[in-house]
Amino acid sequence: MSEEEELSPPEEELSTSKAVEIVVENRAHGWRLDHYLSRLYPNYSRESFKKGIQQEAVLVNGLPSKVSRRLRVNDCLSVKLPKLADKSLPAENIPIDVIYEDDSIVVINKTPNMIVHPGKGNYGGTLAGALQFHFDQLSDTAGELRPGIVHRLDRNTSGVMVVAKDNQVHNHLSSQFEKREVRKQYRAIVWGEVQFDSDYINVFMRVHRRKREKMIVCADEDGARDTNTFYEVLERFPGFSYMKLSPKTGRTHQLRVHMQYLGHPVVADSVYDGREKLMLSDIHKKNENSPEILPDDDRILIKRQALHAYQLEFCHPKSGQMMKFQAPLPKDFTETLEALRK
């Protein structure tokens, strides 16, 4: 889905003076060594791990290894790298829509066009920076550049997210995501009229070999990961469908790839064949009863993927109570649905 599962790194900091010992977990079986380490320690680049592996600062089962080594469950890694330069995340006064807050968690409604945490070429204007400004205490389990960030949504996917205020809470929530105990529900507007009222999509996915920013459906092969989504059609329109999507796994771009695989890409998702934007004229072209000329046909309804994280249900890390939160549909989403209904 649009959500990427996070790995929980060991508590020790990487340094030149002391090697950190890591035992490879089940879900990292088959991953490349450099990929695994860069996911485990997001504040380091994959390139820095490549250099460390080549310089034998990383050992696998006590022996030097290749960057491309495929890991197995219970492999023992010894990792020793230079300390990072100070790259503290600056706090940014960016408004946040808070749905719920207590001493342990914050639940927010993320706006579209907001990156969750800093990455290459995108250091400012992030949700992580905004969280630094608005909250005095946040977990640092995922690294200094991801304060409180337990899971993520794509830049242009809006909706509900949970944020951890301390490391114990963070680890508890991460465990729920990893064990697939968190119930997630999305809303999407897709091209075309989906054939079945409801069904499961169960396929393998991996990173595109040439376009690394994309994911693709593939066979059960090295590097592929099993993915599963249950979908329901909420409303049908000429040329479009309004969907409820319930991902059972949490892979990068999962829902967007699944809908493309189904032959019904998410509206305005240019990466996965959904075009760059949806205009009112696109709706009229699909509807035989629409008049030939309308004065506002050139109006843009939505210019980001029509995907919204609508509901999140999980067990509160401290009280043990099951909690359910919903994020109302954003304006561009509701206006698109209104146009379709008319």
C-alpha cells in the first residue's frame, strides 16, 4: 500500500569504536545486505553502507561479505561505521490537523503534498519537521530524522496517521504493524467500472529494476514480497468507481500498484497510469447524458492521486484499549465525488 513498514533498529549507535551486533529477523530473509542496513538505520545512506561493506567494517557471520549478499534468517551481522555528522532536524511551524492526543500518542490527518520525513532532495516542509515544532516529546527509535514516525503515507496520499511520543510506545505500535494487527482502511477513486463488488488482490511485488522509484507486480522471485488487499466498490459512475481498500500487508505503493494491476489505476496517479490530473471534462466525456458544452469543463477537480487513508484501528500501547480513528475526506476528494454524483 502507500504505507511502508518500518524496521526497529538496535538501540546501540553505529560508531568506529564499537561494533553493533544484529541478528537478521524473519521478514528480512532474502534482502540484500546494503538494503537491509539502510532500512534499519535510515539516517545513513545506502552508499555509506556499501563503502563500509567494501572496507570490511560489516561482517556476516564473522566474515567479510559482498554488498549484494542475500541475507538469511538468523544471520549474525557485526556493523561498525563512522558517526554521522550533526544533521538535527529543524522544527518547522507547519500546521497539523490533530485528531487525537494523549500522553503516549498523537493521531493526525496528514494533508496531501506533504512528505512524511526528510529524504534525498526533500529536507524541508516535512511532517517530521512539523511534529518537532508542535510537540515537546517524540520517539527517536527510527532515527533523528524521523521523530515519532511509526509508519508513513506517500507524499500525495492524505489521511490518518499515528505518531509515538516515546520509544516504548513506538516499539509497541511497530510490533502491531509488523504482526498485521493494525486495521487500515482507505478510500480511492479509480478509472473505470470495477467488475466485482468485492474481491481480494493477492500478488507479489518488487522494486522496478530500471525505475527504482516504482514498484511492480512480479512472480514469486528473489526480492519479491507477498501483498494482499481486500477491496469493495462503494459507488459506481460512468467511467469511474469509488472504492474502499483494506490492505492486509503494508508495502510501498501497494494500493496504487494493486489498482493498476486490476486495470483500474487511481485517478490522477501519474506514476501508475492514472494521468496527471482529473478535469471536469474527463467526467463529461465518460457520461453519455452530459451536454456537449459546459462553461467550467476546464476546471481541475484533483491533481494528486485520489487516495485517502480513511481509518486506522489499533490497540493503545498503554491502556490496551482498541481505538479507531477516522480522517474526513479532503476538499479535492469530496468535490470530485460531488462532480461524479451530478
